[in-house]
Amino acid sequence: MILPIVKYGNPVLRKKGARIESVTPEIKQLIADMFETMEANHGVGLAAQQVGHALQLTVVDVREVKDRPSTLELKGKPADVADIMPLVLINPEVTPAGEPATGGEGCLSFPEIFAEITRPESVDVKALNEKGKVIEFRCGGLLARAVQHETDHLNGILFIDRMERKTKEEFRDELDALQAATKAELKKR
Ligand code: ZN
């Protein structure tokens, strides 16, 4: 089922996700719905907060993007990114492993807003997958950016928090308008 995407101004986006202790049938259904929702919206990642659940759960799939490379290392050896796609990360722990790199980012919760964001170029990731099994890998490029953007969501952090002050100022009117529209919509319910 395609779920409605929560927009900036909805308080759930600022909530830290609760840890998932076991992959129940409800969580499995949520994962399937999140993939469907992400694909329908042509996203490369989607966090549980973006569909209204404050949980440590995100899905990522970078295969659609051909012009921005990703890298993957499994146990220190280069691996094919496609081998771990689509990716489910439950209770992820992300550790920076590379120098800061700047690249363009958007967010399904911020329609029409795209900005340059600086983050470590590569990261080490440890998480549970959809089977509740521990997965560990090092990734770089777009995949590392997507993983960091999504893991931020799980902690209530948004990409506007990572923007340079000047960039955020440039979006000030759009951000205020989006926040006001979301709050007005929530009041109607
Ligand atoms: Zn986002």
C-alpha cells in the first residue's frame, strides 16, 4: 500500500525513533509499504518517520540513480552495490569513515527543495535487516549520503539542519510556507 508522506511541519519528523526489538508481521508489512511508497515517489530512501512512525527503520534503494556512483565494501573487500539492494536498515549505527564531501540532496518531506549538503563521503554501517539479522558494511558516494540522510531522520534530524546557514536562509520563505500548510492540514483532521 502506498502511504501518505509526512511533510515538514508534522511533529513526527522531529521524533527520535524507538528501537525495534523484533521484526513482527506488522513491521514486515510496514517495510513492504515503505518500499512501495518510496518507489511511487521516486525516492532513494525513506524513513519510518516520513510515513508517520517514530521507529528506527529505514529503506534505501539507489539502483535507479545512474549518474551518481555508490561504493560498497563487505568485510574490507569491494562488493557490488546491487547485491545489498533494496536495503532495509533497522536500528542502524552509522560511523563516519571518510572526509567531508558536498553533494545535492532532496527529501520527500520537503517537495521542491534541493540543496548542497556536506557529509562524510563514506561511512561504516551496522544494522539489522528485514530478517532481524545483523548486517555490516562500508559504503561511499550516493549510498553513504542516502544512509546518512535516512539515519538522521530516525533521530529527528532533517537535512535543513545540515544546510549552511546561508542556504537555509535562501529557503526561509518556502520552509515557512510548507510548515504552515502542514500545520493547517493537521488541524483540519
Ligand atoms: Zn528525507
